[in-house]
Amino acid sequence: MRANLLGGFSYTYHLNRTWWIGADFLGGQTKVDRGAGINVRNSKKYIGTDVAGYFNLPAILGEPKNGFRADLYTSLGLGNLWLDRETEFFGFLGGGLLIHLPSSFFAFRFDLKGLFFNLKNSAGENLNADTALSLGPSFIF
């Protein structure tokens, strides 16, 4: 299954520099490959929400004096996916990079997640895996 992301939103609360918690929302439209065997139709909307825990390793990109402050993190979480007429729980393991720009309230964020969920398919294997990539601006309050 392929999908085009219509939109996404992530809220992350930094307990300290190392530990964070967060919640995500994503929405899109399905594009199913021929012969995929899953019971999802083309052009159907999906919505996903999840909660996550993060472990961060602060870093500097470039030379220490002139470099960008960055956060390299791993994430682990659980969520719910509404896909056409089905509702499925999913888990994920991921990571990402938050690059702090010279402005104190603006950063750029890259996330990569491996999603694991049950979805009936004609091959008899109900465990499915997908990859989610998100990137965009991050506002720091």
C-alpha cells in the first residue's frame, strides 16, 4: 500500500534534554498496489493518532563554534489507525533529527517511523509493516 500524506501534526513535550513525550496526528488517502491482497480500496481516507516516548541525544552539526544545535532521537509508541472501514491498533519504532536554527523559536524536524499493524489480506499474513517519513517546520514555545 502506498499513500499520499494530506497532513500531519506532532506535539512533543520535552521533560528535559534527554526524555520527551508526544502525540501525533496524520491523515491521507490510500493508494493500493495491484495484487497487494489487502482488503483496502483505492482513494479511501485514513486517519492515525499515536502517543510516543522519545530518547534524545543532543548533538552539534558542523564545527562546535559555528555549528547548529541538533537533537538525534529515537521514538517508540502506540496508536490507532482508521483505514476505510477498519480500525486497527499499531505500534512503531522510529527516530529523527531536530535541527535548531539560529532563531530561538524555529527548528526543522525529520521523522522516520516503522509502523506495525494487523490488516487482513489474501496472502494469509495479517501482520503488515509500513514506513512513514515526515518532515517540516517545528515551532518551539
